[in-house]
Amino acid sequence: MISQELKKLVFDTVKTLGLALREIYGEELYQEIENLRLKMKKVRGGDPAIVEKAMQEAYIELNYKKEDDLRIIAKAFSLMLELINSSEAAFRTHRLKSFQTPDSKRPDAIVYVFTSHPTESRSADYLHLMKQVDNLLLYALETNFENIKDQLLHLMRIAVRIHIANTRRPEVKDEMNQIFQIVLDPDILNEQIALSHQGVSVGFRTWVGGDKDGHPKVNHKTMIQSFELSRKMLLNYISNNLDSYHRELNYLEETNSLKEKVLNFKKLSLSLRKVETGDGRKVKKFKEEFQKITSIAQNLKLQSPLLIQIEILLTLYPALVLQLEIREDSAMIHKAVKNSKEPISQMLKLLKNVSKGEDPRSYVRGFIISMCMSSEDYLAGITITERDLGGLKLPVIPLFENEEGLTHSIQILEKAMKAHSFIKVHKELWQNRFEIMVGYSDSSKENGVLPSRLMVEESLFKLESFLKSKKLIPVFFHGSGGSTSRGGGTVQEQISWWPQTALDIFKVTIQGEMVQRNFTNHLIMRSQAGKILESYDKVRPAPPEHPKEVHQFAQRIQEEYRKLISDSDFHHLTSLATPYQYLDLLRIGSRPSKRNQTGEFSLRAIPWILCWTQTRLLLPFWWGTGRAWQSLSEKEKNRIKSDYKKSPLLQSYIKNFGFTVARVDLGVWNFHLHSSSLDEESKKYWGQKITEEYEFSLTFFEELSGEKDFTWFRPWLSESIYFRSSMIHPLNVLQKIALERRDHSLLRETVTGIACGMLTTG
């Protein structure tokens, strides 16, 4: 259960928010906010009809209010939810004060690839302010809340007056700033270095600036921006260490020559601020000069830990940049084969020029071919890499992310290997390692979650066996690490069904809000690495041997799911009862929300999840499971139950399933449905159809798991969901008003606020 200490911290912080609201906006509006909170608290965990009625009543009351008042109310509930998040993060950190990474077997590497998806909707100013709040709350837990209440009140007086959501669409550079400020923070770098010193290899990479896939604003210029911004932060870290070291040397008169060397080295670093042609040579010289400093220091017995930190940093970031992963859609790569002026070709040419004197992989770790569905797709990536980079100096990585790619991955690689000798390069340059990326969100959007998981599981083990037969070491890059719908979940839940080679090098994307959640401070980062080490020592991978009934069940889910998403009436429902039509107005990221293709329903996988998270239905995860389960005989159900008891994949899936349905609120969804502009017949049809399917899904969960509590595996989650769920209700009401009034500013505030509330519960 949730700690009383945490409950009190939440109470005190929310009370402080109330004081700020009362001071800035007056007693009357404060009381209206408080009354709304209490009304929603009364229906907490209530029957859907009761919840919907309370929301309809709130809608009638709020719909008479002026736009400015509505924005303040939205801000109040968003901040309330954000303070719960901050309190939980502070409490989590407080408990980790004495945490040390376990002394156990270690994977060869842990690699995090940071991305802005699902795009962060909170403004930079607001995030900076909340970082200060996080630090205050941690201090309160270490001392006493009385010590921080005045400063917290001051920050809340500011918070209630600034924009929570972005008021303009972020540019790629904004997303770089946001992510890099978190993951290249000196405390995080120190932890990364300390882990390396302990023999735990933790590597950082990023998509931001190199993920061209469907992004019109990513090109060779954003690559340079990414390099230069991360370079600046890494050089600042080095400079601060050298300043401290120089001050230490001032105690000794015989160190004048070393001091002069340090000062000259700092001046040399100024020439590295700009990344341009031949940068690799400059970086090489920079590292050589640093080695001279360390040699002199060793001779004088003055090898400070500050210098050792820099030395390790230079191994972690060999080109003094946060290394990129670049990606492009296979269709666009075929275009680049014919036209070397395509953006992806320009990016590869830039890499060639910049990296002269250094390994290109010190800047870019790999070139990923998204939507790779044929050997021709993969070979096109090889072709432009050899042409534009002057040889196969960068691994070309197929991304298998839909049914076509996942089920035909072996044939794709086998045919490509017969046509080209790229295996030879992998053996000569990259220690026999061959990297493959597997996608979760697109395969789930296309097939449903369980069919997608089974496809990924089968593909992973088959690919491992195939690559080993070629005397290659498989490296699997998982496009997971976010919400459960996109392949996320706890570390153990993710890796329990992966093959051994996927554990030996643990490589995943860390998406959007999870970057801040897991890297907000060095202790949480350390605990994340610790969980991977603990899981690595415990998990014993074995090839899957599911009975045919499991595959037949998944096929039926897939059929039900595909029937739904291909239904034009369902597209109409999505357009009118979710924020689908308004995604481009939300300013939630630099990437377009819809793919550049013909057809009405061309939503990307991540915004697709956003639509159903905002409306609190989370439909993509569970749709089709209930009806498919109902169609089974008792004998078939028993065969699946028997497999569930021994299958890590099914056990992981059912935990994620329970976590998902625990967050569903049919009362909120019914409010959105019944207040939409759909005709009455359609409302009745979809209301009955969705409720019936959801109830069938709950039956499936209970019969397969044998559990009544959706989060039996982590009981405190139920409380967390229960307490915050009703505080999100007012934001759903305000979102409906914003959509009707076409108030884009209020819409952005509500989307951001609901996302804050769903950080733990969604």
C-alpha cells in the first residue's frame, strides 16, 4: 500500500497549490475549483453511469464560464496531478539513497536510445520550474516540510500563472534541448561514469536530430545541431572538472607546467564548439592532448579522480557528442538510390565529411531502415551508405515493425546476404555483431497487442538462431521502453521472454515522458540499471513452445481487431469522440501526427495511443481479446491456461493487460461518446458494442490469470490509480468544452494535464 509519508507529502504540496490559487485568483474561483474536486472525489471508483452523470453536471456548470477561468481551472487540476507525480518521484528517490547496483552477472552493455516520442507537451519553462519543485520535495523528505513550504509557495505562485503546455509547435532543436538537459546533466554523467568504473557499461544514444523517418524537418542541419548541442554540454562538463583540478594544483608550486598544460587544453576545447568538416581530426588531437596531461599527472602522482572522470567520459563519448541513430523509411531510401539529393543522402554525406579522422560510428551508431519488408529495402540502405559514406562504414540496421517484416525477417536477410557481402564487414569491423531493430507500436497498431507480442517473440528467437548459424552475434534494438501499448512495462516484464542475446546487450528506446521519469536524477538512473542487472541474473530464456490454441486465439484477436480498425464507422467514431481531428493543433511535437499518405485514417502509432489514453478507454490494448476468448471451447481455454503458467510472454502480457484495464474508466469514455456529435443510433451502437467487448475482456483476464485485482502483482498501483483517477475527470470535461469552442489553448492545457495524470495511470 502507499506509504503514509508519501500521502502526507502529497497532501501538503496540494494544499500549498491551493494557497497559491487563492492568493492569485481569489477566493471565489478557488472555492469553485475546490468544490469541483470534492464532487469528483465522491464518484471516485464509482459505477460508469454515476461518473458520467457527475461529468455531465460539471460540463453544464463549466460551460457558462469565461475562457480565462476555464484555463485557470485546467491549470489547477493539471498542477495537482503534476505535484502527485513530483511527490512520487521525490519519495522514490528518497528511498533509493542507500541503493547500490547489485554485485551480479553483468550484460555486455546497457544502451538507452532517447527519443521525444510520445512527444513531450509541457513547456520548457514549466519543466524547469517543476525540476526545482522536485528538488524541494526531496529536501522536505530528508528534513521537514516546514523547511520548504515558503519556497514551494513561491514557485506555485509562478506555476499558476505560466503556460503548462507549449504555445507553439516545438522544433527539433527544442526537443534536443529538453532531452539533453536531462540526460547530459552533470549528475547523470557522473553516475554513468561511476557505473562504467564499476564494470557496468551504460551507453546513451539519441534519435533526436537523426530520425528522418517521416519527419520533414529532420535533415543534415538538425544532425549538426544535435552534435553541437551535446558537444557543448560535454565540453562544459570537462571544463568544470578541469577548473576544479586547476584549483587543486594551485596548492603546489612544482605544478606550474601541468597547470599551463591544463589552461592550454581548455583553450583548445573552444575550437571544438563548432562541428564542421574534419571534426574527427580535431577530436583526435583533443584526446591526444588530454593523454599528455594524464601522463604528466601520473608522473607527478597527481592523477585526480577528476581526470579519470574525463578519461572515462571520452570512452563513452568518443567524438564528444551524444551519438545519433539515424533512420529513414524504406520507400524514401529507394528514392535516395535514384537521387543523391534526398535528405537521407545529405545526412550520410555530412557524416562522411564531419567524421574525417575518426570512426563515423563515434558520431552515428547505425542507419536504421524503417518499414523494412524485403531484401530490396535492406540492400537499398546498403547502396546509399556505400555511395554517400564512401563505403560500408556504418551498420545498416533493418527495422522489422509490421507483420510483413517480422514474419519474413529470415527470408529478407538470407536473400540480402546472398546478394551482398556485408557479413564480411560485420566480422572484420564490428566484432561479428549484427544489429536488428524490432518495433512494437506499429505492429500492435496493425494487429493488436497479443498477436504483435507473439510475432516479435517468434521473430527474436528465429533471428537469433539464424544469425548464430552465420557465426554472427545478434544485437537486438527494441523499440519499446514507453507505455505498455508500445512494448513498455517493467524491465523484468520486458525481458522475461527475450532470447539470451537480447539480454547480453540490452538496447531499448526511452520515449518522451519516460526520459524524465527514469533520468530525473542519478539515483533513479542507478536503480534502473540495477533492475536490469537483477533481471539479467534471474531470467533464463528459452525458445517459445506455445500450443496451437495460443496462436489460434491470437489469430482471432487479430481478426477482431483488424475488423474494427478497418471499419469506416469506427473511423468516424474516432474522429468525433477523441481528439483525433485536433492533433495537429496540440503543439505536442515537431513530427506530424499523421503519415504523409492518402486516406482519411493515417494516424501514426503513437498519436493513435494518445487518442485512446486521453479518452481513458485505452482500447488498442484490449480490443478483441474478450470476444476471441468467448469463442473458445473449455478445452481450448484450458490449454491456454496451462501455457500461461509457464510462458513468460503470456505472464508479462497479462500483467500489462491488468495494468491497462485498471486505468480504463468507462464513465469518462461514455461522457465523450454521448456528448459527441454522432447521431443517437451510432452512440447507442458503439456504447453497447464497446461496453460488451470490455466486459468480455475482463472475463478473459479473470479466467486466464485467476486474479480479481488487476494489479495484484504491485498492489500499491491500484491505490495510485484510484486516488488520482477522479482528479483527471475535470480535465476531460474541459477538453470537451475546448473542442466545442475550438479553443486551442485550452485544448493543449487539458491534453497536457490528462497526460500528467496518466503518467502513472497511463
